[in-house]
Amino acid sequence: MRFVPRFTDGQEFPHALGKIVCVGRNYADHAKELGNPVPSEPLLFIKPATSAVALEEPVDAPFSRGEVHYETEMALLIGEELSHAGVDEAERAVVGIGLALDLTLRDIQARLKEKGHPWEIAKAFDGACPLSVFLPLTQVPNWSALTFTLEIDGELRQHGEGSDMLFPVAMLVAEMSRHFTLQAGDVVLTGTPAGVGPLPRGAELRFTLTGGLEVATRVID
């Protein structure tokens, strides 16, 4: 079933979900934990709309294809077209904020990276992007004050803060619009903090985001 962007009050966003534009290594600690250099400019990639599923539904991870890693991220819903946007214009275009899991087939990604090959099949498969509902931007404080968490079976695994991003939200969205025209219904993922790891089968997951968003789900065994 195609993912439909909705707000926390249940209202559907009037545009269909488009592409999901992502950034790698936007938190220095995460880059270091994977042994990657800290980038000097955003490392961008795209997940298709077909990768999106509802975060509140049980996570059906493709364990038969190797180790599946979780990466918790803030997700931004874009409300208007942006192309070569300035920082202020980019910030105004964000109409909602939620949470996402950037699921990664880590074994496959590592093999492809070793060969210098693209690694979309490790990041863009069906179900690779569970997304929550979105808080209207009026409910969200300033970007640097935002925090989000992931608990697995009651244990805190990831804690992210907007102030720790290498490329802050408005700058990131503006930079993305230089390379890809962003349209209403597109979603931007803002990177994951340290603490990523293998997704445990059968685990209970709990996500929180500043502003009152909480999502509880589980991983299908």
C-alpha cells in the first residue's frame, strides 16, 4: 500500500509522497563509528516513494538478505517547490516534521562500496523507509533545540540533537534543492546520530521527537 503523508491530527497532506532525499554522515559521531571520514559537504542520495511504509506498522525487515541496520532520523515534509533555494526560502518550505527509519542492508552496502558500485539496492528497497506522521511546523521549536530518540526493548540506542548536525536543516534543504528540484510531497531525511546497529528480530521499538511525537512499533521476527 502506498504511503500517504499525514499530520498528527489525522489530516492527509494534499500532495502524494514524492522522492525521499537523504544525507549521509550528517552527525560526526556516526561517521566515526562506521570508520568513515567526516564530510566537508553533504553526501546525498535518494530513496523512492515505494520504499516508504508507515512507521507505526510492524517493521518487516528483509533479514534473508543479510544484516539489516537501523538508522533513526528526523524527517521533513516539503510543502512547495524548491530549486536553487536560499536558506530562508528552504526553511519556509518545510511544513511538517516527523521521524524515519533509514533501513540499510549493511552487508550488501559494504560489498558494493568495496567495488566502487552504487549502493541503492542496500538503501532503496521496498520497505526501506518507515515514516511517521508529521507534526505541523507550528508545534516545533527552533531546529537546533530538536531532539529525538530510539529505544530498543526499553534500552536507549540513539539520541540525536539538531544542534549536532554538521549541516543544519535550512542549509541542508537549500543544498539539496541545488541538485534536485524539491516538490510538495517530497521528504527530506536529515541524517542519523551515533548508535546504529543490527535491527533485532522481534524487538520492541519506541521513538520520540520534541513536540510530543511518540511512536511504538515492533520488528517482525
